[in-house]
Amino acid sequence: MDVISLRNISISFDGEPVLKSISLNIRDKEFITLLGPSGCGKTTTLRIIGGFTKPDRGDVFFDGQRINGLPPYKRHVNTVFQRYALFPHLNVFENIAFGLRITKTPEKVVRQKVGEMLSLVNLSGFEKRQSGALSGGQQQRVAIARALINKPRVLLLDEPLGALDLKLRKEMQGELKNIQKRSGITFIYVTHDQEEALTMSDTVVVMNAGEILQVGTPEDIYNEPRNAFVADFIGESNIIPGVMPADFAVDFCGGRFECVDKGFEKDEPVDIVLRPEDLTLIEAGNARIHGVVRSVTFKGVHYEIIIEGMGCMWTVHSTDYAAVGTEAGLEFEPFDIHIMHKS
Amino acid sequence: MAPEKLVRRFWESIRHIKTFIYRFYVWLVLVFFYAPIFVLMVFSFNNSKSRTVWLGFTFDWYLQLFKDETIMHSVYVTLVVAVLAALLSTVLGTAAAIGIAGMGKRQRALIMNVTYIPVLSPEIITGVSIMLLFVWSGLKLGMLTLLLAHISFDVPFVILSVSPKLRQLDPHLFEAALDLGAKPMSAMRKVILPQIWPGVITGMLMAFTLSVDDFVISYFTSGPTSQTLSITIYAMTRKRVSPEINALSTLLFIVVLTLLVIVNLRQSRDNKQPQRKEEDVR
Amino acid sequence: MNKARSAAFPYILWSVLFTVLPLLLVAYFAFTNGSGTFTLDNFANLGEYTAVFVRSLLLALISTLLCFMIGYPLAYILSRESARRQQIMIMLVMLPMWMNFLLRTYAWLTILENNGLINRLLEFLGFAPLHMINTQGAVVLGMVYNYLPYMILPIYTVLIKLDYRLIEAAHDLGANPAKTFFRVVVPLSMPGVSSGITMVFMPAVSTFIISKMLGGGSSLMVGDLIEMQFLGNAYDPNLGAAISLVMMVIILISMLLMGFFDSEDKAVIM
């Protein structure tokens, strides 16, 4: 059952197209992430679902009903804004109670519901604090509680962790996922951080330049990127141009390699993705791919080694050390080769 | 050791002399600013019509001031016009500032340039041009024209005092209120207005003070029956010279001083607020 | 906030009616005669008033220069004081500005008069009395007194925003205090100076009360001329509009010369 469907949505600002006829179905109770670089249209998509921006063309459906002209205050959708947008003149309690106050809910019910929300986001005891007197992580929780109190069907989150430091961000990722599971609300999450997208989501939507490039589970997106952009954006990769002479075979770097892909046209030019962690460092002498080590950077768990050879720069993640300037060879298995149509 | 000590003492005394000269200069300018005002005030208690010879202490001029019908009527006109102009220009200006904040760059630049015209052009031009409007449209000069003119030069100051408050707002606050179910008007009332309130009040006080203080524009746009205090003062300085003027200046000075202190306290409180919050975090 | 835009409509209507239209009317009146037909006579007649224009410009320039010479050092000294003292001092500088302008000018009348306070004092000390009132000097004094705060405030605003590290950098690079002042502080405070000059020159060149009260009508200025055409005996709004238009052009040119419109930060004025 789709809770939200976008059909052929287009919009441009000042003649600049921002979304180019995108369509997307969002299932009930899933955690879906719109992922892409800044300016790709992900925030605009979110604002169209929230009702803050009207698309030039296309339709928005909520539970199968068209809601194009419906103003934000009539939608069963709530938003956690970038930098939270907490009301500075209200304390924590009143910020969370805002949605209930609008509907003139009896005081007793307000107290009870705000109390529930505070314990959901682990902020019991903070009722009387002014919103400005909270840390970033606490403001974040208030923003979530405030958005959830109206029991929306869908919660929109616009880079909610962007303003937090790394450690807090990791913590909040887990907590957000928990809140989503416990509340059973559909989360639509916008981020430019691919790692965040992969850890938290049921479904990832990769966007670039106003278009949706790929929709899939985090595993799909990582292992089977549809084109070079997705491959490059999701994790680090070596992307090499090549040709498919036949099924299960690919030519690149002056050699023919065995692979597990099929269904391409004969001699179709393709992009080949090799993940740095799939490459193994071996002796240069008997390697089909070899070159000179240009740089070595220690990354904690592994070294990041850049090797120049066969007309390419290869990024390798290896626990073995290689000295700069020495010769090194590379090895990989057929299933490490990911082949994509030229985009 | 000794010569070094001497040199240091020499430089220290130079620094002291410098500070002394600086302070002396500041006091000199302040004396220049306040001597005339002080003279006016002292002679408001002088038991004589003379503006320069002291003949003993009296409160007579203050009593006469309150009995003088021309002055009292003009005080009444001034206050009515200033209060109405301040209220109306605050409503007009606050709405305008909110509207301008929602506009595109080009529209905003155009309107702000027009807004700056009365602020930047000489008062006599503003006065004369509005007078021409009334002459041309056949509107009779009086209380109404006075009020219209005052609102016109007050509004820009309200806008310029509210706009910065709006610019400091988180752009998503209004949307957040809508998102939580508030209709646009109630989002305005419950979220935006409380945030910009200090700017609105400061703008209103500014408008009021400017209106009370104005002479030039009132001079060109008021009729014979609607003379403001400034115009009456002007008439008095031209003809009948009476120490009532001195008494009046003293009272006005005290009123203005009080108003200014209030505005300043408000402003410094506004500025301090965010700092206080930061302290709470720690 | 798209719909919020409509909140500005009443104001837009208002400013068209009471700001833009009146200015257009000034132009209209300047180029027509009493019966509404187009004419350039109003400008042709301005020739007789050349002396008034020259006097206005001269007195305004002298006043502006004096304000600068008195105001810059004061602003500089204030900017070097402790924050607490600065606050009080600035308050003291601004306070007279909010006192009724006519009363402030009237106060000088009582001081400068032939049997005013200064002459009484001179008499008491056995000196001959001075003739001060109804001279151009008195007019300049009145303008300096009234407009000096407009010079001090913008310069002070720029000076306190000046990054102190720049001064330290200049010292570090071997400039002594005097060189630092003239090569770093003064150039960086120019935006404040130019807006101060504009803020003093503009009201000074257009004033009509100060010259009347302290100049005794002997030193007629452009402002007085305009006032006479609208409210005085010489009622002729068409000529008055023409004089206003010329004055606006003079002010506009001087503002352009000062690079006033280049600076984004018009807020310095406030």
C-alpha cells in the first residue's frame, strides 16, 4: 500500500529546472531516504510533499487521493526542519504542545500527550527549559516530538542531523531508527550523507540534477549501482571505461576479464566499477593490473593506497603497507566487477 | 636602572597627559552641547521676563504655561497627531515589513529604495512635496493633512526597525507553524508577531518621538487650526518672547530624556537576551 | 510566505500616493506656470537668486567642514574609551538631538544677542560688547550646533567596528602610532566620514529656520527662499517647486560625489 505517490512532478525556479518529471511511490511505514548532492532537488521534493511548494506540473497523492492544492496545515504530514525551527519564545513543553493548542485540546490531554512524547525522545524533565537553552541534540529531539504529537501518517525530515557533531550524529541515527519502528510512522528522510542513508533506510532514492537515478534497498544501491554517478556517490569506487564483447566477459585496461554480468549488447561501451576494498595488493610481476604507488594514507583500519598504472588511478583499501614509488599489482574476483550502462 | 626608570616614567606621564587632553576635549564638546540647554532651563525659574538677568526663583512660568490656551491646544494637537500617526504607521509599517520579507530580491530592492526616500531627502522637500499634493488635490490643510503627512514620514522608520527582526528569524518558523496545523493568520499571530514584537514597539516609540519632534513637515502641512507644539514655539520665537518657552523646553527635555532612556533600556535588553541564553546552556 | 506579500499592498499604495506622487508633483509644478501650461520660466527666473544659492552652498560647506574637524577627533576618542563610558557618552551626544530643534536654536539666540549672556559677561569683565547675532557666523554656529551629532555618530559607528587586529598588524609591521592612525585608521573610517558629510551637508544646505532665527533674515538661504514661495508673502508654488528641484539635484550630485550610493550599508545613518 503506497501512502504517498508522486507522478511526473516538475518544477523550476527562475527558469532553472529543479525537478524534471520525477515519479516515486512511498510505501506505508517504511523508512525512505532521498539521497543526493546539494542542489539535486531532494529538499524541493520534500517541500512538495509537505505542501510548502507547489509543483509546476504533476500530481501528489496521499492514500490515493490527489492533494495538490491542500495547504500544509490540512495535511497529515509533519516536518522536522533543517536547524529545527523551534519557536524561540516558547519553552520545550509549549513547543511540543503547539499542534495540540491549535486544535484547542483540553489541558489534561495536552499534559498527558506531551509527557508521552517527552519520554519517547528521552527528554522528560526538560519541560520548562527555553528552546534556546538546549544543546543541538536536545533541540533535535524537541523538533521530532513536536512533529510527532499530531500523530502524522508521514514524517518528513530535512537533513535533521546536519548540525550535529559526528559522535552525536551516530547516536541519533540509531535513535531515529528506533523511534520510527516504535511509532510505525513513514519517515521520509533527506540527506547528502551516503553512509547515513545506507545505515538507516529501508529504501534509498538516489537523486541528481532533478532526476531520480535509482531506487532500491541499501544493498542493491551499493552492490548494483545503475550508473557511474550512483557508484561514485555511494562509497568510493574506481570507475573504468570498457567494452562488453559478450556475456560474462569485459575488456578494459588492455585485457579481457571474466565477469558475472550479461544482457548487454555486443561490443557495448560500459563503465566498470571496482570498489577499493575488493582490490587485493599482490606482487607486480605476475599481475594483470599493475602500476606505481603514488600515495599511502593511513585511515585507521586500513591504508588508502593510490596506484597509477594502465592509464588509470586506482584507489585501494588494504591492510598491507606499500611504499610510495614501489611497483605493485592488483587482483580481484569476477564477482567484484560491476558493469553499468554508460549514463 | 635609573635612566630606564626615568624613561618609563616619562612615557607614562605622556600617556596621562594624552588621556587628560582627550577627556578635556570631550567635556569641551559636551559643554558646547549642553550650555544652551542649561541656560534655557535655568531661566525657566527666573522671576523676570528678562532672558539674561537673574532676578530670583519662581515657578510662575510653569503655571502660566499651563494656563496658556494656545500652548495647551497645540500640545493637545501634537499628542493626538503623534499617537494616531504612531499607531497607524506601526500597523501599516509592520504589515509592510512582513510583506516585503516575503518578496523576491528585485521587488524588495525597489520598495526599499522608495522607503528610503523620506528618510534620506531633506525635510523641507518632503514637507513641500506633500503640501503640493494637498494643494493639487484640493484637500484643505488641517488635522487630517497633518496626520497623513506624519504617517508618511513615520512608516519608513517602523519598517526599518521591524525588518531586521524579520531577517533574524529562522525562515522555517512560519512553515513549522503551518505544518503543525496553524492557519496562516494564526501562525502570524502566534509565532511571527511574538518574535518581532520588540522591533514593532521600538518602531512605534520612534514614530511617536519623530512626530512630536517634527517641525518642518508639520509647518507645511498643517492649517491654522491645527498647530502643533513646534509650530507654536516657532510663532513664539518670532513674536512674543516669554520665559514660558523656557519652562516648556525644560518639561520637553525631561519627557524626551525619559522616553530615550526607555528606548535605550529596551534595546540593550534585546541585545542581551541571546547572551543570557548562552549562559544558561553552560 | 508567498501570500504574506499582500500584507505590503496597503503600504505600497500609500507610498505611491504620499511619496512618489508628491515628488512627481514637484517636477510637474516646476515645469508649469500658475495656469498649468508648460514653461521653463521658473528656471529662467532662478538667475536672480544666484547669490542665495552660492551663500547656501558656502555656509553649508563651512559648517560641514567645521563639523568634521570637531566631530572626527571626538568620535575617535569615544571609540577608544571603555564600553561603559562609550555608552554614556554616546547617549550624551544623542540627547540634544532629540530636544526640540527650535528650542535649541532659540537658546543660542539668548546667548548671542546684543544684550545676551556673552555680552553681559564681557561687559562685566570690562570688555567692549561684540556683535554676534544676525551674522553669517551665527548661522554657521547654529548649523554646527544642530548637526554635529550627525557627523559624530556615523564616524563613531565605523570606528568601533574597526578590527583592532589591523592596528596591531600595522604596529607589527613597524608603523608608529601616528603613521598607523593616518595610514590605517583614517582610510578605513572613510565610509563613516562620507556618510557623516552627507548627513550634515544635506540639512545644512536646505535649512530655513536657523538662518531666520540667528541670521535675522540678513543671510537668506535656499530653504528660506522655498518657504517664502509656499507660505510666505511671495506665494508662487511653481517657482518654489523649481527651486526645490534644483536643490534636490545639488544634493543628489553631492551624494554621488561622496559615493553615498556605493555603500550598501545605508544603515550607518541610523
